[in-house]
Amino acid sequence: VTKPIVQTLENHQILAKAAKEKNVLVGVEVHKRLDPFYADARDRARSELGNFQYMYAYMSQPKHQLETFKAWAGKSSDISYYLNSHHIDFSEWTLAGIARPIRVTATSSTGVAKARGMSTEDSITLTVQWQNLDDKSLGCGVYTSSWVAPKSDVHSQQRFFYMGTKGEINVDQAHRGCTVAQDDKPFGSVNPLFMKYTPTNGYFSGQNGYGVRSFEHFIDACKTINDGEKQPDDYNDGSIATVHTTFQGTAILEAGRMSLDADGQPMDLIYEGDDDVDPVEIKPHVF
């Protein structure tokens, strides 16, 4: 299922229950998990950088995308569900067993989309309070997404800064050190790690990009299950973003939407126990 898998925690719980009853693999297509830069950052954060302290993530697309998504933008979804979902999933994947989100506050910017007759935010920022599980200390994640950026050397700006108690890491997905300049074409920073668009000897040769491997990875898992070599639950180890391991991401995104609709009121993610990692409910924060 493309990200986000659903838009509400309730629907996520229903889908997870159905997947369990049918004993099938249900996954989310979040290809940043297969980006070698992001995967390495995740492993460094988990093994070397200590407890979570702070993360800032930004992802954008140019404003002409508003026309591309005009049929649903602001009606059935928003820019946070569309783009913040990537870096929020990265946090959930990275902090699995280390920290859990407990509060979400959302703010936005407006004007460009509304001037085009679209009732939706231009940019959305989610501020997420995370709680480290071992000592209950707090960390903060700030996730911003926008679809009113100007045209630039890339289609999508994507970057983050992560800091733990023992170190930090910066990743700029949009600039991998490869730039291209051609007559009659705009200057560009290219990322063939995601997708190699240039054919080899006239044939498509982008199958090793993580944009393609994300689908291949899931299909391989399905084949392994169908061959009786593994069970769907075996993939709840983080190797695939399964419906059973992505509750936090859905809860954060929904809480963000709820916060925006409540004029910025923080939303608390509720858990059954002090050490549980799957939120069961979202409630407005009471000061």
C-alpha cells in the first residue's frame, strides 16, 4: 500500500486485525528505508548515537504539483500525509524499541494554494515529542513538508538532521554529489540511487534504484511466504514496513491533522502501558 497506509489510527487497527486473521503480509511502500544513506543513518543512530534528542526533517515539491494533485489536495489528504509520512516513518523505523511518540502539535502556512482556489495548507510542520523508553527522557522531532517550493535543481528537496545523546548525523537526499548541465535543459542535481532514468543501450536500467527495489523487496517477501519458507510475522523485524509495525506513523499523521483542525491544540498519543509502543488512541492535550 502506498504511504501512508491509512489516515486514521482506527482504520490502521482494523487493517492490522484483518491481516492477522487472514495471515497475509501487508506492507507500506516507504522507499526511503532502502535508500543506502538513510539505512546507514538509521543503523548509526541505533548502534552509536545513544538516546534520541532532536531531529529536523524537511521535504518539498515545487508549486506546480498543486495542479497535479488538484483532484484530492485539501479534500481527501494534505501535504503532511503525502510527504511528512516519509521522515516520520524513518523516525519510527529508527527509534523502534528506543523511543515512542507521545504528543503532536501542528502548525501551517497558507496562501499560495488558496489563491489557486484550493482549500489546503501550503506547508505543514509537525512537532512531535518523543519519549525514550529506558529512562523516560524526552526528545523532539520537527517534520516540515511543502508543495509550494520554487523550481530548483531537484524535483524534491529532502534532508534531515538527527542528534542523539552521543552524536549527530546530517543527510541531504537531494544532493548526492552528481550534477548535470545540458544545453536547453535546466541545471540539475541527480540521484541515480533512487532511479536511473538514463537507459543503457536503449533499455531501461533503473531496476537497482531503491525506488524500484522497494517493490521488489515486498514481492520477494510474498514469494518466500507463499513458498512456506517464512511467515508474515517474520517481517515485523523492520526489514519491511508492515501494517503491524507502523502504528506510530499513522497516529502522528492523524494527530497532526487533528491539531491543525483544532487551531494548533496539541494531541496526546495514548498507550495501554508505560512500555507499550503501539498507540491505541489520540486525545486532545489538557493543559
